[in-house]
Amino acid sequence: MALIRQLVTEYIIFPLGSLLVRQRFPEHVRSFLFYGPPGTGKTQVVRAISHETKSLLFDLSPVSINDKYNSNKAECEKFVAMVMVTAKEYQPSLIYIDEAEKLWPAKKKKKKGQKKAKKNDMGNPNRIEKALGKWRSKWITDETRITIVACTSEPQEGNKKKFKKFFDKAIYFPFPDYTTRRLMWKTFISELGG
């Protein structure tokens, strides 16, 4: 967990928290993928980043955009553009995507007798994928303090090529080791008066 804390501090918190650091940071990292088993603290780290940098959090998770902006392709594009413009206006900003495997799904092999799914179904969570890639390259630069962080508990369900193309860095969140668990239990027990 110490290594994760160090990576998050160096690559996300410092550049988001300070414009000077963002401009002088040698390696510009615009997007991160947090992956690992459920319950390892990926979403909690995103909340901590947002709190520590006092940044505005935009949630583009499939759960939060379900049944919204799905009438046509232009409406999805406009939605992502509005998020990016607002994120640039109110910097520092953090764009959060949970369940990233649904936005960049892996290709499934069609079984015998199975119908082919519609490619341009506007109800699919991956309908904002192209717009997100387009506006990411246009609005997130060395001068802007905007970072995209996505979390996934099932990276095997996502398209690895698209993950590598979109995300600059990926951080693995393992289950806590023995010493970390012991410290957590000690803290929780003392807080509850045990």
C-alpha cells in the first residue's frame, strides 16, 4: 500500500494540486487505470485524491450515466464535451469512471444460435468511448489540471488494447498484507472502544 500511496502522490496529487508542479512535471500523465480485486480501496483512493487536491469530481461511470444522453451519438458527444469544458473551467478536476470494463468491453465470441448485438446501441455504456478519447486529447494538456481515473475489478472483461491506448498508467491494488490488516483492525477496534 505504501508504493500505491507514493505513486498516487507523485503522479496524481502533486500535479493536480499545484499548477507549477503540473508544468514542470517531466512525464505528463493524463489518465490512470486502477485495477484489482473488489474491496481493495480503489474508489476510496479516488475520493482521497479529490479531497486532498480540493478538485471537482465528475462521475462518468456507467451506473451514473445509464439512461441519460442516449438518444443519439451527437448528444453523447455534447455530454462529454460539456464535462470537459466544465472540468477545464473549474480546475483542478478529476474525471472518475467506475467499472471501466463496461466502457471498453472485450470482444465476446459469438456462440452458436446467438444473435449479434447492435453495434450502435445508444443504451450501451461504451457509447461515450470515442467522444471521451477525442475530448481527452483536445482538452487535457500540460497546462490543464484535469486527470481521468478509472477503476475496474474485472480487467479481464475489458479490451486490453483499448486500455493501453487510453490510459497512460495502470496501478494494481492487491489485498492488504498482514501488517496492514493488523494496523487496520487495531485502529477500528480502538475507534469503537473495544
